[in-house]
Amino acid sequence: MTRKQLTMAIALQPKSLKAKLRRTLLPPAKVAKNRGRSKRSRAFLTRLRRLPTIADKEKKKRKAEADKPKQKPLTEAERKDAEEVAGALGYRVEWVDTMEENGTIDADKKVIRIAKDAENPLVQVLGHEVAHGVRRMIGGKFRTLQKAAKEVVGEKEWNERIEKKRKLNAYAEGKLAEEVTCDIVGEALNNKDALKRLAESLRGENGILARLRDAVARMVEY
């Protein structure tokens, strides 16, 4: 590697390393030709060549973004169905271009906000937030919804989901079942078979769960 190539390689490294690398690898130009590099310096040079440059990291980051699955926009029918599910609980939906979380719920203003760039399918995010809405409105009804969600996936998968959430260390023990229930309800809105099982599990309910059941039932041939 020539001195010019070495200088260019050092220029691509983090600022905190540049000065040290120049002192170690770039002796004054006048004596550089007469001064052979030590074995240690040659080994260091070899490692330096193998280091990913800032440009490499940026290229990798751009590739990861490009490979990320793009969220398909909701059709008018899907949007209407989603808003009808939220409306069954007295909530309205606001579609936000982007925000830190996939979705949020404001129980005071009766608003569910969904990020259009959410990692999960939009109707799934909305279903998750709707289930949280049931929990905030009527705790007793949420226990019924939780039982229905458990019937949708079966006891074995329910227990596996609880354990998976527990390992995340992101939720208090008392919140694990709530999060799993909301996940299942959200996923059901994106899966016709699960949606039908959820509606069947809520058969015979009245009040808020009856409105939720009727809304999800209209999303499938039921």
C-alpha cells in the first residue's frame, strides 16, 4: 500500500482514531522511504485494511432499509372495516404518516392513532390497540375477551406466548396476559380463520363485546 493509499484509508476512519493512525503509520515524508515498517506495523496495517469503513457501514444500512418489506396501503374497504372495529368501541382512528410506536390509544379523547409505516400490518396494529381500549373501558369485559383470545390460539400456544413476553423483560408480570390478548386480537384482524374463531368465541356476549363481535364478524363471511 502506497503512502497516498494509506492516507486515504486513514481518512475514512473515525475521527478519534485518525491522529493515532497517522502517528503510527505515517512517518514524516522525508524519512518514510528509508524507514521500513516493523512487523507490528505491518500487522496493524493488515487489520486496518479489513476494518469496515464508514462508507461500508452506510451502504449496509441503506441495503437493510431497501430490503425491509414495504407496508402496503390499506384499500378503502380495509380502512372502512378497521374504522368500524374501532367505532364499535366508540373510538375514531387517526392515520399518522410516522411515529415512534406502531400505534397508540388515547382513552380520554377516544382516539386510536396508527402509524402508516408501522412494522406490522395496519389492521393488526389497530386490533391490538382496540383490545387495549376494551381493557381501559371495562375490565370485566376484557377478561371475557382474554378468554376468547386464549380459545383462538389454544392453551399451549397461549402459555408459549406468555413465556416469550416474560423473557423480553419489557412488561410487568400482571401485564403479560393483557399484551398477549391484544396481540392475538390484532393478529386475528389480519387472519380470516382466526377472525372467525374470535367472533365465534364471543357469541352470546352483549354490550361492548357484542359490538366488537359484530364488527369483526362483518370482516369475514360469517
